[in-house]
Amino acid sequence: MLDRTIEIGMLFDYYGKLLTDKQKKIVELYYYQDLSLGEIADNLDISRQGVYDHLHRAEDTLKSYEKELNLVARNKKNIKIIQELLEFVKNNEDIKEDARIFLIDKLNEMNKNI
């Protein structure tokens, strides 16, 4: 369940604004506020089945966006590449010290902005 929660959370961070308002609300209540389907149904005055349907439609929509756009996958790959470059620069004695410091600073800055 934790892997699914993390996956949906990441997808929601990237694509959540593309969901309907009701889907956004239900995803937020379920995954971020840890409310049950019944609690969400009571809060939104809809049936538990309605909450379930909206939640699963939202999850499917988020997954389809990722399948088409691959933003999360590309981001993970970029983070890995930056980490590999950082290790290379830190451990390569052939790079001049001022260049090494500059490269490490820029790679760390890139890593923070991803």
C-alpha cells in the first residue's frame, strides 16, 4: 500500500492540476489526509461507491498521463544522472579544484530544482 501511496502522490504532484476538482479533492482526502472512503463520502455528501469510482478514475487518469508524458520517469532518471555526475566530479582528481567546486555547486543546484 505504501508503494501505491508514494506512486499516486508523485503522479498527483505532476499531474494533479489536470484532474477534475472533485477528483483532486478525493485524492487529497484519501492519500494526504488518510481518510477512509466512508469518511470522504460523509464529508462530500456522496455515496461510498461514488468516492471509490472517482478515486479509481483519478488514479487511472494520473497513470495514463504518466504513460503518455513520462515526466516522473524522466525526472527520476535525471536525478540519477546528476547523482552519478556528482560522484564522478567529487572523486576525479584530474579536475582542477576550482572547476570541481563550481561543478559540484551547479550539480547540487540542478538537483534541488528537479
